Amino acid sequence: MPQPTAIIDLGTNTFQLLVAIQGNISQPLQIIRQLQRPVQLGSGAMETGLLQHDAMDRALIALTEFKAVALAEGCHLDRIHAIGTSILRRASNTPTFIEEVDQRLGIKIQVISGIEEADLIYHGIFHSLPQPWGPTSLVMDIGGGSVEFILFKASYILYKVSLELGGLRLLSLFQQDGHFHQSQLIDMQIYLEDHMRPLFAACAQHKPEVLIGAAGAFETIWDLAHAEEPDLVIPPASELVITQFYQQKKRVEESDFEGRQKIKGMKAFRAGILPYANVLIATVLEKLSIETMWVSSYSLKEGYWFLQNK
């Protein structure tokens, strides 16, 4: 039996674990276990530039669980790969956190750049799509700290960028009493359009026909759309109905935090940042006149797995 590989994505908001082995030609990625935990490593660090002690404690609890699960599934410690992204790129005490994780758990964290993150996301997304995939497409991965965009045609990357526009980042900039409020929408829209100018310029040269959302917030959008089908499992890639997205967006924006948590299909830990993610998505759809949207359940960790198991 092939040796399992475990990939841990240490996101600003959520930690995710993938344990998988090599399958067959029709299904090269055979998933054994998947877990996600709302660690909120970036909580407090967005404003201070320092990982907070309670956030690091939550991270160690999640990583301890992930290590135990990976080992129980037959994964050797040297095949557990932990990838640090936006908040670990920015926090000044990241080296202290990395050293503590290594000493306590024997897990070595690799902090990657935004562009390296975009590359991994692309590899994950590309392997999830029906092949051959023809239309020029724009991948969008909304994290807690950053958003990665990859513009591609067939198997060729045309443009990629990582922008500090993630859900927690926007919440720290545009909130009222710690929560989303519609009074901030205009200012947020102006801010987003200004910071996405390089992306819009690249897309003017290579117009994308499809927006492909990578996991995270896009999976929540899928969950809300299929809330009446609770046993349905999200496929590697599927189309989202844009009119339905806008209906969901309106409902989310008109609900307070507690109301959003009660929306059928909503994961509680997504309720805080989903309004910001929705504004991001709508801005991209409208500025680029994109009329087709897909979601992929693959992202960074799947991309890393494919590169490790070529």
C-alpha cells in the first residue's frame, strides 16, 4: 500500500489537514482523512503584528490533534508537511512559534511566500477540474490574511498575485464594534478596487471567462446553496449559480452575526468573515464582467500533495 502523506495548511483563520495516498489514473489523489479547525491564528495579530499567546495555544492544540490523526493513518512523521501562509509571513514572533512547534511536536513548519502559495493553489485547482479545461479562468483563494489570484489558460499561468485582502484582514479594517456592518460597504468597495488595480489590468489583457473559487469561503457558498441536501458531499469541482450567490450575499449582509450563524448550511466559524468574502467575490465578478463561477474543493494542500507525489 502506498505511504500516506499529510499536508497541514496553517491558515490565518483556519488550520486544515489532508491525509492522502496515491490512487489510480482516474483518481490519483485518494483522500484518507480531512479535518479543519477554526484556530484564528491571526486574531489580534492583524492589528499588532504579533501572534497572540491564546492563538498560539489554539494552534498547538490543533497541530497535536492533526499529528495524532496522521500517525494513526500510517503517516510517518517525516511525511507530515506543515505550510505557513499569510499571518506567519507577517508576524514578527513567527520564529518563536515555529521553534515551539518543532520542539513539542517534531513538526517543521515551512513558511511560503504569497507567490509560492498561488502556485500551490493553482496546482490543486487544476487537478480538480474536468479535462481538458478550455476557458481562460481566474482562480481566487480567499484566506484570512491574503487572497491569491491566478489567471490561466489551459495549463499555462498568465498572471499570479497575492494581495493582503483576506477576510480577517478586511474585518480588522472595516468593522463596527468588531462585526460587519453595511455602513462600511462603500469604503470597503473603494479600498478593494484600489488594491486590485494590477489584477484588473492583467485581466484586461487576458479576459477571464470563469471565476474559480478555491475551497474556504466558496465551499461555504456551496454549502448554503445545498443546505436542503445535507448528505450531499461537495465534489472536487462544480459550477455555482451566480444569481443564487447574490441572493445569499444579500441575506448574509442583512443578518447580524448571530443571525448568520443560524443560516442553514453555515459553518459557525465562517459567519464572521463570509460577508467580507462575498464583497470580494462580487467586486471581481462585476469589475471583470464574469458570468460563470465554479468552486473547487482543492486548494493549497492538494497542490502541495500533487507536487510531492509526482
